[in-house]
Amino acid sequence: MPGAVVEALVCPHCGGGLRPVGGALGCALGHSFDAARQGYVNLTVGRPPTAGDDREMVRARGEFFGAGHYAPLTARLVETARASWTGGLVVDAGAGTGHHLAAVLDALPGAYGLAVDVSRYALRRAARAHPRAGAVGCDVWRGLPLGTGTVGLLLNVFAPRNGPEFARVLRPGGALLVVTPAPSHLAELRRDLGLIAVDPRKEERLAAKLQTRFTLERSEEVAVALRLTRAEAAVLVEMTPSARHVAPDLLRARLGARPEPVETTAAFRLSVYRPGESAPRP
């Protein structure tokens, strides 16, 4: 793990700084955390409430991103990150495979990055996503193993948001980039395949969670028109929570009834927040 990343990490037990100790990370009080052979370090305290994405969801995500289907979203995220970053560590909270973090680091040659996720399957990939990035296991709801004010840019793409912790680790002038599904996200597939619907109040709840500690700087919608084979559409479903709610045989039957290409629109909301309490609403 790059030294610049280790310098920002703190022990999840005592809050002390971490340093390399052989093949592990340790603090002055003797707490030690071994590095997995894939390169990540598990800094999770206790048993998290969820194991995160399973092996098949991570495989599907890597396959779908690798094929470039969400390239327009990644490109817009990179452009926004380049315009928002003023220095400091780049952290992806809920990084998955590390795909987005790697793209951002490619665009910021002087930056180092950290992938944070609770899924060991995701971390195995994220640890190898970029030479200037590290990866740690962490339950975002229980706190981030990062020093206060150590992060310059925080990415959060389709992942849980812990507003107080995000505000704590971001340094003054830092930025939080949040990507959420718009209400129309994959509407055609959701209708025809019986997938989980997007909560229409998702944006409202996001704003409520962040408004006491962040100011919304700007927000935009990013739409990506998809023309997929049935196999590619199946991979798309497999990387989402809907994979756990639709039986594989039923999914194949419903996809088989659709003509190729399978057309749908991926719709995202990209929002930029800065630390600092929002003005009260009238």
C-alpha cells in the first residue's frame, strides 16, 4: 500500500496512526492488522451488518464496467473530480472493484487514492485497481479509519453515505461527489423484468442526510443510452440488488422474450457537495 495512503489511516480501535509492521499495519498500542495476500487490509471492527456484494455481483460489475457500458458516467465523474480536487487523498467510499477510483487517479497524476468497501470480493479487485491506490475493509456506518481532515476528494457511487464521517475526514476545501440512480434509471428493464424500483424519494432523503454538514454546490443528471445483447443485459441485472430478488430461471425467461438489442437508459444524478452547513430552507 502506498506510504501516502498509510499516513492517512488510523487504528479503528484506538484512533492512533498506523505504520507498516512487516506484512501488516500496526499502531503504537500494539493493534495489528494483517494484509491479505491480494493486497488489502481489513480494518473492520466487529462483524459488519452485511457482507456487501457477493462474488457473482462483483464479477458482473467488473465485466460490465470493463466492457465500457458506463463509460459516459465514468468520464463525467472524472471531469467533475478534476474540477473539484484541490489536493489531498482521494477516497472512494463503497468502491466496489475500484473502477471509478482508478479512472479518477489516472486524471490526477499527483493524487493517491484509497478504496473502502465491506465486501472482501470487491476489495480483492480494488487492491489491484491502481498503483497509487490502497484498499481497506471497513463498514462505513461504523466510521472511517482515516484521520480528521485527511481527505481532499471523497467519491460515493451507489453506496451508503455516512454524513458525519464524510464531513469529519474531508479537509477544508474538499469535495464530496455523490452518484445516485435517477428515478428513470433502467426503467425499461425494471418494467419488463420485474426488477426493484428506484425509490422516488431517494434524492430527498440524500439531501436531508447531508444538508446539516454539507452545502450542495451543483447537481446534474447523466443519461446513458444502452443497447445490449441479452447476455449483457443479464450481467447488468446480476451486478445490482435485483439479482437477489429475481430467480435466475425467471430472469432468463423474461430476457428471452425481449428482442435484441435490449434497449434501456441508465440515468444517474451526480452531485457535488462541500463541507459546511447548508443555508436553512425557507
